[in-house]
Amino acid sequence: MFYWIFLIVGGITLLSADTTLEVTKNVGTPAKFVIEDGSISGGEDAQKFHKMLSADMKVVSLFDVDETYTAQNYESMQPSLLHKDAAYILRYQLIADGSGGIKANIKLLQNNVTLFTKSYLLKQSEMGVFLAHSIAYDINAKMGGAPLEWMKRKVLLVRLTGAKHSDIIVADYTLSYQKVILSGGLYGFVKWANREQSDFYYTSLNDSRPTIYKANLVSGNKSPIISSDGMAVCSDVSENGTKLLLTLAPSGQPDIYWYDTSTKEKKRLTEYSGIDVNGQFMGNDTMAFVSDRFGKPNIFSMKIGNSAISQLVFEGKNNSTFSAYRNLLVYKTRDEQGFDLHLISLNSNGTRVLTSSGNNDTPRFSYDGEAILHIKQESSRSSLGIIRLGLNKSFSFPLHVGKIQSIDW
């Protein structure tokens, strides 16, 4: 069984997944896949769940997903008449537990044979989209799809809603679930503090100086970590959560600092009269960062504790945000259309363009390197984008209120 328990305060929004498929590379003809509602009561909630699960299965990308809603008795081995030509049938049954939670039963059918069954228990019904994510994850694993661990993770984001107002929100990757966990001021630059996603760092601009705080997602307890004139950002956290890379500007110009969360020791890593920001770990003893030391923002690397600098990117203009995974680097660069994301291997000279429309920013690799999360801005619409590298597919999920400033997952 799969459990999700959240005890955080703030506003909750639960929407049906709003998916836009942007880039598709077809290999062969995928089998037709349908989803049927086997819930006894049916109704609006069951139909909304059908839409969210359909969106997830489109992202899974193993099948030709027919999104037409229909109901069918859960115990039946036969498809509904509307779906009689489907190769695979995923049927679900939602049962309210009487205390605000949901029990869900699912089964995957092929040619009147049950391939897979599982039961789930969701403690809070408003988080039903995470139940859909977990089901899609399990079906993908059963069918031998590429890793999808990122699908079940929570996304942390800052939503700008006014000149001096922003909210910190925890959401799912489709933005169907959104819960405000901090509001009433100006916040920015969020970062998960650990892989378990129990704590996070953020920058508050409500104090006399920009201040980095650490907060607990469940209790809401928060404590200041460090303040700095001009700028204070936690840009990366080591794998074990004990080391941070910070951007601070105590003398006006931003530099990158190493910070030990146990000893509170701080060490300055860069010393440059211009801009050095956005440090990210690349292994235990190396970091990459953005600097304008050659006139325009670009991406460099250095051994921690060594002043020697190496340039990593030699193409593009205004390469100001990036993410690294092993020998891969995805970065934002300006072109004729706006800002696009490019992917390079540090072991070769090839470059792959990942986006083709809008302004794309703040890429974040998943932990397994299978996908990239990023911010997409088109006209007045702000969205979360997902790029599945191995499948050459991209999806976007719009934020209907405000503008996304910062993300992490």
C-alpha cells in the first residue's frame, strides 16, 4: 500500500491535470490504452481522477492513451462497449473511507487476462493526484518503462503574485495539487534540504537583509541560517544534506560560499569583482557555477578549495542558469526566439536543443537523470515544463495564477 500524509497549513488547490504535449517522437505504433472508472458511486470526483490518471499515462508514453471517460463494473473482465478495441484496460475503483481518505483498487487487463492488481490507501483525498502518480508509476514499472521516480516527488516553487508578494507552494509536477506553505511577504529561491523532502531552504526578503531560512514542511517551524547584504541564496545541497553552496554578497558583489550545516563553518570559494552565482555540486570536490568573468554569463567549474577555473560551455549567449547530472549539463541560452534549453555532454562536443518555444529557464535534472523540470514562460502564462530525455518528449503544465520564480524537486 502507498501512503501520503501531509500536515502543513495553507491554502489547497486541487485541479484536473492540464497537459500540453509539445514535442513527440514516434517509434512504431503504440498499443491503445484506456482507463475505466469502476467506482460504485462514480460522480465528479471519479471523473476528475480519470482525467488526472489519463494525463499521467500520457506522460508515461508507453501507450496510445484514449482519454474518453467511461464507467464499467470493476469486477468485469470485459471492456465497456466504447473501449472494445483497446489492447490494455486500466480499471480503478475509489472507495471513501469515511474519515477523509480514499482506498483505491486497480487492475490492468489485456485480452480478458489480469496482468496486475494493487490496492492503495490515501490518507487525504485532496491529494488524489499523488495517488494517480503512484498508479502510473507502478503501471510503467510493470510494463518495463524508463525510470519514473520523479513522478511521485513533490515540487517546491515560488509563485509571484505582486510587486512585493510571493507564495511558497508545494505541488505535484502537473500543478494539479497546490498547497501554500508560506505567504504574506516576499520570498524566493527555494531548495529541498534533503532527498526525503521533509525540509527546505528559502530566501526571505522581509528582513533588514536577505536571509536564508530552513523550514520543516510538516511542522512549519523555521530558523534563519545566514544573512547577507545584497543577496543570499542557497543554490545547492550535497547528497547527504550536510553541505550547502550559497551565493552571498556581503561586499556588494555576489560570490559563492561553502557552508557546513553541522559546524556552521563558512568558506568563500570564489573571489571575483563581477558576478559569481548559482553554485552546484558536481561530485564531492567539484562545483559548477555561473560567472560573467568573460563579459557575458557563462558556466564554469572549479575544484572546491582550488582557485583554478575551467569553462564548461562554449556556445550560446547569456548562459545564466543550468543543471548538471554526471557528465550531462543542461543550460539556458538566448537565441532568436527567446531563451531555450540546450543539453551537452561534458565528454563530447555535441549540443542538443531541448525547447523550441517561449522563454525557458531554471532547468532541474531529476535524481535519475531521466527527466528535466523547468520554468516555461509564454506571453503571460507561466508553466512547469517536463522534458523526458530518453523519449524526446516534452510536456507543460500551466500555473493559472501568478508567475513561477523558482523551482526545485
